[in-house]
Amino acid sequence: MKILVLEDEHLVAESLIKLVKQLEPMAEIQGPLTNVKEARKALSSNVPDLIISDIQLADGISLDVFTDTKIKCPIIFTTAYDEYALRAFKVNSVDYLLKPVDKNELKAAFDKFYLLQSKFGNEVYLDQLSTLFSDFRNSKKYKERFTAHYGRNILLIHCEDIACFSKEEVIYLVHKEGKKFITDFRSLDEIEELLDPKHFYRANRQFIISMQYIESMRSDESGKIIVKLKLEQSPEIIVSKEKAAAFRKWVED
């Protein structure tokens, strides 16, 4: 069995691989790969039997790899946080383990993998799984308004008045007039799940932007896209070269 490990923390990767070797001594372990770019390249030419993947990699979120690329093998996700659980189960997730990974929990995940292995090789099952998640996305109710803090006041702000969400020390909601309000969210990933992807886009690890408030876009010499919002003092929002094509498609569609 070939097992591909995606993990950007060296010591964590060593510990995880040690556990895998104890539980699956006959397995061929590939990696660890540390970033989204490496993972995309590897999976374009190599199909392992199982992937064990951290969600937060060095240059982004591994979930982007699995939603952009049709992966036909199951995945065991590991992470220090639980806010990614919903997105994780939209792809071929066998299990979702919180760090530090416990040996007994990893064994249970392997047991589940063997139980489901035949299904992940079945095209009909994968098509049904894809349809299930498509139906889920199409029927999902997205938030129409968010609460935010301004001093001691709690404001109710409608999505059509939100220019972007930004991550600094805390998560800010940026109003169309340029005012920044503090939210109660811990990460942009939590917010991303609540927003209609037709109108909002996760530009990078610091920004989710509204289609309605994009003023201009330009490409630089490296292929990145720099986005300016319709704000008096618009932050410089950079979409990576790897995400540029997907971003253009989102804008055009």
C-alpha cells in the first residue's frame, strides 16, 4: 500500500510517519510533502492508495488541492483545529484527527479505511458521493447578515454591504464605506463556509473579498493578480499564480 503524507511541520511529520510505520509496517510511505504546490504536482502523476494530510500546509490549505483535483483515493485529515471538519468531509475523507495524533485513533482510521476501501475504487459510489455533496452545496442556506462589534455596540451588517473580511490579530469585517469592525470568528475558514461562493471569494489566507466591491484587477510579471477594492484606502490583495485561473473563472462566471 502506498501512503502519501502531506505535513509541513518537520517534527510532526516525523512523529506521524513513525506511527504509520508501527501500524502499517508493509506500507510504502511517500513524502512528507510540505505545500500545496508540491501536492498538486505529485498527485498529477502519482495516485497513492491513501493520503494522510494536514489541512494547513506551508502555502495554503490542502482542501484546495482535493477540491480542484479529482482524487480517487481516500484521505485521513489531521489538524490542530476543528473548524475545517465540514469542508474535509466534502471530499474523500475517511477520518478527521485532531493533533497531536493518537496512535489508537490513527489505528481506528486505518480500520475504517480498509472497511471503505472497496467503495473508493467504485466509480458509481464516487459519482454518488459527488452528487450528494453537489446537492448539499446547492441546497445550503448562506448567511445574509453578520454581527460585528463597534466599541460596546453590536452591529448587524448585511452581506451586500460587506466589501471584504480580513485577518489580522483578529478577524475584521470591512464595510463598503471602509470602516472595519471586529467579528467573533476565529478564522476566515469559518466565515468562508457561511458565505455564498457566487458573491465572495477566498483570495488568500488574509482576505475574503466581495465580487460587488472589486474595482480593478491587474497581473504582475509573475502571474499573480493584484485586486483593488472600491474603498478609499483599499488594501493590496494578492491572488497567487496558482489560484489566478480559478479566480478569473469566478469573476467571469
